[in-house]
Amino acid sequence: MYLKNKITLWFSISFIWIMLFSFSSCKEKKQEKEVNPYEVSDTLISHMTVGLAKITQVKSELKLTGKITADQNKQLDVFALVAGTVKDVRVELGDYVKQDEVLAVIHSGDAADYEKQFVEASSDYEIAQKNKNVAEDMYASKLISSSDYLQAKQEFNKAEAGLTKAKEMQKIYSVSNTSDYLIKSPISGFVIEKNINKDMQIRADNSNNIFTVSQLSDVWVIANVYETDIDKVRVNDTVVVTTISYPDKPYNAVIDKIYNVLDPQSRVMKIRIKLNNPDYLLKPDMYGSVQVNYTEPIKMLTISSSALVFDNSNNYVVLYNGGKNFSVQKVDVYKTIGSNAYIRSGIKENDKVVTTNQLLIYNTLTNN
């Protein structure tokens, strides 16, 4: 009886060891799925696409904040060149104006003086012209000497110069014949600044602009670059600008200028981007997001980012080994930018990576 129990116990222990060994072998085979090839159905193969792993320069992105501003090369400040009282203001902030359109009217004593000077210069010119014509006739008839004729001619030239100067003054100061100073727009564009109201007193020592007119068919984006990112931006780097108002309308451009100084308070450097704005959607002082695309000084294996499978906190790819053979490989991803994924390790150059339906193939392989 004792021998029988001993034999039974021995068989039980043997059976347990066999089961443990079988379970361990199955577990090890399951762990080896990353490297062992498996066969995939013809249906999955017919719907997949494959790409090659290539070594390329690493391209990256930098996110910046920026603000839309008027193109300073296409805007002009308008000043009141005379003192007086604002008689009329004919435009409002945001209005579109044409070149030489009257923006405001100032009733001015200075304007009256310029008008008086013009009237006097016109009168002097007419008298000098008549005297010159008479002197010419008399000189031709030998009735006056050449010196008298030259004096009449000099008086005419002097009066002509005085009239030209008076006309230029009227033109510069836009003086009407009612002693009103007309403030005209120097260019066609939008009124983006207005510092004048009706009945306002304009002083002779006023140095502030009263209007700013800007052509908004082109605008600037001024973006801030922190000290840690200064080495990542270069002139002519491509950028994509988006705004809160039009999130689905990206603007593609390049960095036009780098201002190589730092703001002492914010500790940022500014860059400039020029944007075409033919439909005037972009307004001054809008905020925008600027994505700078730059190239890092390293090369790395690159695959399509669509090939990645994220599972259990790791990234995997499905390698195509020819025929119906595939394998799953864990990869160390450096970064993913747009449609590219840069790989530190796990695959090698020219490996064939499945880029379409890779998740279905991955599930087929890892669930066997």
C-alpha cells in the first residue's frame, strides 16, 4: 500500500512539472512574437501598402505665438501741419479711403496766411508779366535801354519764383480758398488709427499723428522666440500661420527677417513673417500661432508615421519579410513630425514597413 501511494505521488509530481514546462514554453513562444515571422491571409496582404525605412535629415517644428501688424512699409502717419480748430472729420476708424481723399478739415489762421501769400504772389506775378511784356516791346522799338529791359525781366523771374513757392505751400498744406486746411490721405488704404474729433483744438507744437492709413493687402506677423529656441530659427525657414478667427485657413510663408536683439523685459527675440492678405481677412492686432519648420543637424531612420502601432506603452511596426511572412518589431521613436516618424533603434535601413492596415496585421500576429 505504501509503495502504491509513493508511485501515485511520483506520477502526480511528474505531471505537474510537465504542465509547468509546457506553460513556460508557451509563454516564451508568445514573447518571441516580436521576431518570429507569421503568415498573414491573402485578404490582408491585398489591402496593405509597404514603405522603406530611409536615413534622412531630421526635420522638426517649433510653436510660437505672434501678432498680426500692418506692413510698416505700406502705411503712413498723417499729421496736422497747421494749428487751428477741427471743423469736420469725414472718416472713422476702419474706413477704406482713396489717395487724396479728404479725411478732416481744420479752420486755421495759418491756412489763411498761406492763402494770402498765394493771392499776393499771383498779383505780383501778373504785374511783373505785364511789365516784362511792355519792356520787351519798348526794347524792340529802341525806346528803353537794355538794362531797363533786363531789370523788368528779373522782376518777372522773381515774381514767378514767388508764385511757384506759394503754389507749393498750398499744395503741401492743402489750403482751400476759405482758409481751411484739408487733411488728405497720402495713399489708398484703411484708417487704422484716428486721434482727432470735431471741434478739437490743434496746437502749433502738436507732434502726434492724427491718422494712420495702411494698405492691408500685405501684413506682417511678428512672433516671439525665447532664448532657448533662438538657434532653431533661420531666415527663409518655412512657417505655417493660423489665427483664432480662421483656424481652418493656414497661411504658408517664410521667415522674412530676424530682429537680432532681445526685449529686456520679456527676454524674447522677434521674427517677422510677411503674408499676402488680398481679401483683408487678417486684421492688425489679431493673435496667431506660428509653426516654424526647421532642420536639425542630425540624420536618422525615417518611416511613415502611419506605420506605427502603439500598444502597452510601446511603439511597434510590422515588417514585411516577403511572400506571406511578417514580423512585429518594437521601435524606439525619437519624434513624430507630420507624416514622418524618426526611429532611434529597432529597425534598419531599407526594412520594409507596412503602412496601411498594419494594425489588423499586428493583431493577427500578436494574437496567435
